[in-house]
Amino acid sequence: MSDYLTRKRICVLPGDGIGIEVMEAALPVLKALNLPFDLEFGDIGWECWKREGNTVPDETWEKINQCDATLLGAITSKPLAETEAELPPHLQGQNRRYVSPVIQLRQNLDLYANVRPVTDITGENRFRFVVIRENTEGLYAGLDYGRIPDQFLPLLQEREALGAPWRREGQEDATISVRLQTRSGLERIFEYAFDYASRHGFDRVTFVDKPMVLRHSSAFTRGVFESVAKGYPGIEGVIENVDAVALWMVQRPERFSVVVAENMFGDILSDLGAGVMGGLGFAPSGNFGKLGAYFEPVHGSAPAHAGLNKANPSAMFMTIALMLEHLGYPQEAQYVTAAVSRVARSSVRTYDMGGSHSTAQVGEAIIGECVSMAALNWAQPCVPTSPLGATHAQAL
């Protein structure tokens, strides 16, 4: 096969804040491992909004659509009033709507599955699980209102008759958000979760919800979950309360394998998982669907730390490992995740790990470990710190 056919095109979007710094520190690992990738750089995020009132320029969409995967550094989002105030004067007062570029990527590309592995960076193999978050529906579906729309009044009046406390409020003194979940959306995220468990050697999928409070919607989702679970007889499907899962995730993370949840619950639990892992400085994520995939560290743009060269680049390295696995390079992904673990256990640490090394210094140390392992054609039977899963590692 020709080199042209085997090469992969990666759309690189550094974005805002520390996203630029961690991208600069981690991206050289692709060249160091001699991977056949061509990089296409694009603009995205807050600076694009300030410049042209658009967080994802048309040229960026073109590059995303032409590439095999997208690697995002971080983006900044701000409250409604600030988004308008920071537009150029000639674009103000035109009712331009700020839409998070992350939400645009997920919805426009229909990337419905957000995958966040949680692994034991210490190398002691105490836990290994993954949080799979539905990306396009739930409480983040966009049905969020700053007042009560007219069409909701009949529903509220019905509740008022039962003595609901908001009966004293008017439309302008209350807000409403809707948790939208569809059968097709639930089926595909549950199928993705069970398929992920099957591919990665897990024997349980835990669906997280609040069935004792959200009784009707939870009954609906339970029916869909149990129906999908029947198609995977070798994998146990269980349903647990989100608050109980949050407790046990901290106290006994080894209990979990694959955790799947609607958008908001998944968002909260995945950040909790990052804390169990050692902090947002180590937490990667991948977003998958039928129209492609994009990958980003979980930590966000952290504007207060931007330009200080102090952010932990480990999450970006772990994110690159997820991308490498997706593109068919599991061995190189092992090198990256194992290198992150080795450096995390060394004296080379950024401030969040109690050290004083810079973003660039930690990045160089991780790349050095990767190169050393590649030179030795290193592999180990099971890599507990890898998001690839035990079955993939054993096959290498």
C-alpha cells in the first residue's frame, strides 16, 4: 500500500488558554514516534468569536470534514452578557448567538458518545473504568429558557393544582430546562456502551440515572436499557442512582467497569472520575459518532493559567493516545499512556502534582519515555494505565 494511502490527516485546533500550551508540548510526540500523520491547523474558540462573531469559522469546518480525526486543545466560554460585550463594535447589537464550539462539534458531526477513561496513573492497577456520556440530548439538548414559554403554561397550571410552590411566580420570574431523551438516542448510546465493554474486556455496564425522582422519564430509559442489554448476554447490565455512584466512585472505584449516563449526569461523573484519577491534568476524552471523531483533554482553557507554561500536559498526551487507538495505532498508544504514568511517578511534575516543572519540561520527559520504549519495541502483557483495555493490551 502506498504511503499516500496509509497517511492520516489530523485537524489540529489549539483553541484558547492553556490549550495552546499543552498542544505545543504534546504534539511533537507524533513526529517522535514517526507516525504517518499530516497536520492541518485551524482556528476555533473565543478569539474567533471576538474577531468575527463566529466560534467555528467556515474554513475550520472544511478542514475538519477533510481530516480523519480532530484534536482540540481547549476552548473558552463566557456568560451571555460577556459574549456580546467582547464582540467587535460593528458586530454588536445584531443578536448574534454564541454557541459553544464544543457543542457545535458534537451536534453538527453527530458525535453522540463522549468517552472518558479513568485509569490508575500510579501503575498499581487499583481501578480501570470508563464513563460514557451521551453527548447530544438530556439536559444539554438546548431546551433551556430564561422565562417560562407560553407553551409550558398548561403543564405548570396542572402542577399548580397539586399545590406546587411556584404557583406564586409569573412567567418572567421562573426558568425552565427540559431533559430531552429519545428512544433512538438512548438505543445508540446504550449499544455503544455495551459494544465498548465487549471490545475492552469489561463484563458490566452500569446505567446511571435518578429513577426514584425522575420516575416517568427514568422508566422510559430503563425500558430501552433493558431491551438493549438483552442483546449482550455475556455482559451484566445494572441501573444505579447517580448520587450513590458518585459516592462509590470515590470510595470504591474498582467497583465500576463501563458507566453510561445522560449528558449532565455523565458530565458530572466524568469530572469526578478525573479527580479519582489524579486530577483534570490527566483526564482525556474522545467523542465518537457516525461522521468522525474528535479528541480533547477534559480540563478546559483555564484562562488564569494561560501563558504561564505551568499546565499539566498529561491529559493532552492521554487524549492523543485515544486518538492513536482510534486511528489504528494501539502499540504507540501504549507507549504514550505508559510514558505518562512513568513521568507522573517521577520527580518531573507540574504544580498540580506538587512540583515546579513547566509544561514544556513535563512534555519533553513524556516524549523521551515514549522514544525509549519505541526503540526497545517495548510492550507489557497488561497496561493498567491505558485506556485501551486489558484485552487489547494482551493481544499486543
